[in-house]
Amino acid sequence: MRGIAYGVGVGPGDPELMTLKAARLIRENEVIAVPGKVAEESAAYKIASGSVPEIAEKTLVPIYMPMIRDRAKLAEEHQRGAKLLEKYLDQGKNVVYLTLGDSTIYCTFSYLQHILEEDGYRVELVSGIPSFCAAAARLNISLTEWNEPLHVIPASHKKGEALDLAGTYVLMKSASHMKETKELLMASGRQVGCVENCGMANEKVYHSAEEIPDDAGYFSLVIAKEKRG
């Protein structure tokens, strides 16, 4: 019997925002995979260890998931990572792969999931609190009201385009293009908030586009709402 590969969202950063199901799966299974070269340095691992300290006693499997644009190199690394997970699955062991936020939103595990499923392995996704929901709560604002639509986009793909649709924009993956993103936000006339490292010890909150530093960290999420009145 092959094991099951679980893609488990651990939430945005605060260990208290991990779900009970995520904690249970970590406790019940021996093999825990995390994105990164060194498991203990992974943000997902640090979040989980704050809620489930016994994770340190598990078999930790780091999966290198580079942030590069070379699709051939990415495919090669994804294949390597999937094959490593398959070694444990073939032993009848479940593998719990930890991922930041929710397992269905811009999740690195999805690349491994496609390969595992093509190879005939069983995969299950376990939802976690999405980063933009946690960031909105930290900013003390609602994302949507009444019939407002919500647009969740990677900011790096929105360069030069206006934020001209009705409703609220969530700009993810903003950090590498923050200067251009800020210009886009200021031109939009929207109410802007940003949370950097939401729920983590080094969290920072900004309440306007002008406040956001050009060198804001990788885990920076921007919410842009239409102004009332």
C-alpha cells in the first residue's frame, strides 16, 4: 500500500492560526516535507513548530523549490522533489508537505501534486488560513461587502496595468516589484494597506502606499480597496 501525500496549509505566520487538522496530521505522521534547502530554516516549519513542537522529532524532508523563471530548471527541480516524496510513499508512509497560507493559492506543492498524481499517487489538500484573509484582519478591514468582487493577482504580472475593476484588489508576490506596485497603487486612488510578514515576530503594517518601503520583504501583501463616498 502506497502512502498518501498531504499538501497542508499552515496559515500565514501566527502558529495560533494553524488549523486543528494541520496539527493533527503533523502529529500522526512520521514524514514531514517542507519547501527549502534546510527544513528547520523554512518559514512553514517555524510556524508549525510553534504549534506542534514535536515536529522536531519527525523525519524532516527539505524540498528545494527555487524562485527562478527558468521553466526547464524549475521542471527539473520539481521532478527531483516529487521523486524524493515518492520514495517515502512507496514505503507505505504518508508524507505531510507543509506550505504557507492555504494549499490552493499560489502554492509550491501544486507543482509536485501534478507529478505525483500523474505517477498514480494519492494526494489530498488540506486548507489553511489564506495570507490575504489574515492580512485583512490585521488591517481591521473587510475584503468585500455586499456585491463587491475580489481580485487576487500576482503584482509582478500587473505591471503597467491600471487597477480599474470594481471591488477589492489583493496584490500578492509584490516585494520584487514594490516600487512599480506603489506607483500603480498611488495612481489608482484606492485605499491601500499592506502587511509584511503577517503574524510573524517581525510583522510590519502600513496604511498607505506611500508608507510601504521600496525594499519591503518577500512576505508582503497589499490590499487596495475602493474609497467610500
